[in-house]
Amino acid sequence: MKIIQTDVLVCGGGCAGIAAALSSARNGAKTLLIERAGFSGGIITTVGLPYFDGLIDKPSGRFVVKGIPLELLQQLGVAKVGAKHIDDLRPDLITKYWGSVWIPNVEEFKLLSDELILKQSDRLTVLYHSMACDVEVKDGRVAAVIVANKDGLVRIEARQVIDCTGDGDIAHWAGCPTIKSTPLMPLTMHFRVGNVVPVKETRDAAKKVLIEAHQEGRLPNFYGPGLIFAFAKDECYVHATRVPADATDAADFTRAEIQGRKDAWTIFNEWKAKVPGFENSYYIMSGPCIGVRDTRRIVGLNVLTLEDLQKTTRHDDAVATGCWFLDIHPPEVSVDKPFTGSGFQPKPYDISYRTLVPQKVSNLLVAGRCHSASSEASASSRVTATAMALGEAAGTAAALAIKSKIEVGTVDGRKVRETLSQNNGGPFTDA
Ligand SMILES: Cc1cc2nc3c(=O)[nH]c(=O)nc-3n(C[C@H](O)[C@H](O)[C@H](O)COP(=O)(O)OP(=O)(O)OC[C@H]3O[C@@H](n4cnc5c(N)ncnc54)[C@H](O)[C@@H]3O)c2cc1C
């Protein structure tokens, strides 16, 4: 079996993983990023979602996230250099109602990620089409991660490992305690429809048609429907499919992918036949993959809870700030409002370094939506900009561990915070 040795291995090149890999390399560690797709970006590029939620504190309009997420928005021309407020963003790419910002082109995100990775090629290597599939644990450490790719099975021996798989794959296989929500949030296949000419009847008709299709048994589940004209005035980006499934179960994940694709086409065909504005439309693309909101999360040294969000608990070792509302998608049909419950809007809250540190294994961190948080709290901390900020913190910590010749599990979170702040990242401050 081929063997690769590195200081830091980042598994998964999604929102958290790309930030983790860049920050680890920029802080001096020899870093390898592996990603199962042929590109980085995770939800942004594998599902096609353009939103950077968790950046803006909705009531004040101020950014609570800086660092790499903001750098990405600057590079894509969405944010001005030195931007700190929603008014410093391109006005055609924001909705003040949601406190949301989006990028104009998800394909460009693949290109930007490649460029940023290659710019760091003295210390950062990427292997696409490479899926982590097993781990070897020895003396409470991840001794190796086994990756499957076109070289066959590859054994990667890293001094520190960062799990950014979204599903906590590495942590789970290494025997770290993890939990899942009951019920899990459903999966969604996003798709795009071209040549739509929206008229005032379009939205109501689109909703009515889906309610009928559901009642008549042609569409098992749906939500919204969200008809979003984010990319062009005549292109409808649709969030409306909803498939309950457990994406950590290979057979169930496959069933969900097939169902999501079928439902996306059912929605398109119903609208094309019956909704004013869709008469001459065509199906551009979906995904390429169905989107997974919710699977495993580690039970780390600290668990972010709803109470922490309600009381804005402060932590000396805060490495990121969250601010998104409780965005809990129920597994059943919901018309209009996509989320269930109160949609509680927290004030900007601290996320402790210890939510990235799993139990039982000393050289592993977990960043992104599978960090340590309760079901309710993770409905807020799972969003993209927050996931990127957590990834940046994990990469910084791993590089500090390499420099100090210690394990990431024993790195002092206050030191991570200090380094992040020196690099213009880290948690929100009033400065
Ligand atoms: C349908 C949907 C809609 C959403 N809407 C919004 C929204 O509007 N705004 C918002 O901010 N957030 C939204 N979210 C939430 C948000 O996108 C995610 O929670 C966020 O992407 C989490 O980042 P992550 O890095 O943890 O995971 P991801 O971005 O999913 O990245 C995980 C990466 O790991 C890779 N990977 C997985 N397993 C392996 C493995 N074993 N080996 C190698 N690579 C692996 C994947 O291919 C992927 O690239 C939505 C999520 C979904 C699913």
C-alpha cells in the first residue's frame, strides 16, 4: 500500500475543510487535504448552494466572522476590502430580511479554491477523488487514515488530523463518542431551471401545484417552495425537495439521492405544465449531489447548547462566533416557512475551541457541522460561514500543535484565539 506522511491531514474539502487546510499551511504546517469530489467547496459546489450564512448579525448588520470566509467573499468581489457591515457588501447579493449574503457563481468557487490551494503549494497538497474510508488508532492517537482513490488504498500517516467530513467519519471510526439528532433533518436536492419569466401569479401557482401533487401522491414530500432568482433574473434556483434519510447509511443515502432526483424532476414537470412563467423553461442541473444537513456530531470536551445561545455564554477559548437563527428543518412537508419551532434568533455567541476536540483521541480535531453541539445549537452553528470559521480555527490549532510538538487535543484554545486574531480571524469583538 502506498504511504504518505504529512504534518497535518485534513479530511473533507468543504466549507470547514478548505479553511482548515489553508490556515494549517499558512501557519507553517505541511498539510494534505483529501476530498472525495473532484473539487473543493462542499455544500457550495457539491450541492450548488451560494449562501455564506452566519456572517452577519441580522439585528445590527455587523459581521461576526472575519478571516478566511471574509477573504473568500473579497476575492469573489462580494465584499469590499475592510468590510465589516452588510452595507459593505454588493447590494444585489444580500437579503436584509434573512441577514444573508450569497456568491454570484458557485462554479467560480471551485476555481478560487484551487487557486488558493496552489498558491500555498510549498506546504499544501490536495488529493481530489480521494475518500477516507478507515482509520488505524494506536495508543489513543490516529496512527493512519486509509484513503481510497485511483492509486488504490493509500495509507496516510499524519501527526495531526482534522475531520471536516461533515459526518464526523474519522472521529466515528476512531471510536470517539458521537450523537445524532432525533429526528435527523431531511436531505434536499437543489436544482436550477432556466428561461423562467416570473409573473405575479408564479409563486402562488407554484405552491398550489406542489400541494396538489403531494395530495395526489406524485410528490411524497416538499417544503416552501423557495423560488430564488439569485443567479439571473430568468433562472430559478429551487429549494423544495425534502427526503428524510440517514446519510451515514450507504443504502439509505443512495435511496435519498434517487428520491431527491425524482422529486426535483416531478416539481419541474408539474411547474412547466401548469405554472405561468415556466411554459418555456428547461431543467439546467441539480446538485451534483443531494445536500446533507444533519448526521453525526462529536460529543467533545465542550458541547455548545441552546442555553449557551440563549444566555450568550462567554468562553476564554472562543475561536469563532455564531449568529444564525435556529434553522431546524422538519422531516415532513412544510408549506411556506421552511423551519420548524420558534426560529430563535441568538445574539452573537461564543464557540469554544473545546467543541472541536473529541474525546478519547489526542491528535484529532473535528470542524464544521459535526463539531460538538446539541441538536438545537447545531441548527445555528452548522451554517457555511460559521463552519468555515471553525475550520480556520482547527487548521490554526493543528499548526500550533506541530510547532510546539504537542497534540491538538492539548493545545490551549486561548492561544488559538490569539493566533487567529493576529491573522485577522477569530471571534467577534467590538473593535
Ligand atoms: C440542502 C442544504 C441547504 C442548506 N442551506 C444553507 C443555507 O442556505 N445557508 C447556509 O449557510 N448553510 C446552509 N446549509 C448548511 C451548510 O451548508 C452546511 O452545514 C455546511 O456546508 C457545513 O460545512 P462542512 O464543511 O461541515 O460540510 P460540507 O460543506 O458538506 O463539506 C464536507 C466535505 O467533506 C467531503 N467528504 C465527506 N466525507 C468524506 C470522506 N469520507 N472522505 C473525503 N471527503 C469526504 C464532502 O465531499 C464535502 O466536500 C444547508 C445545507 C444543506 C444540506
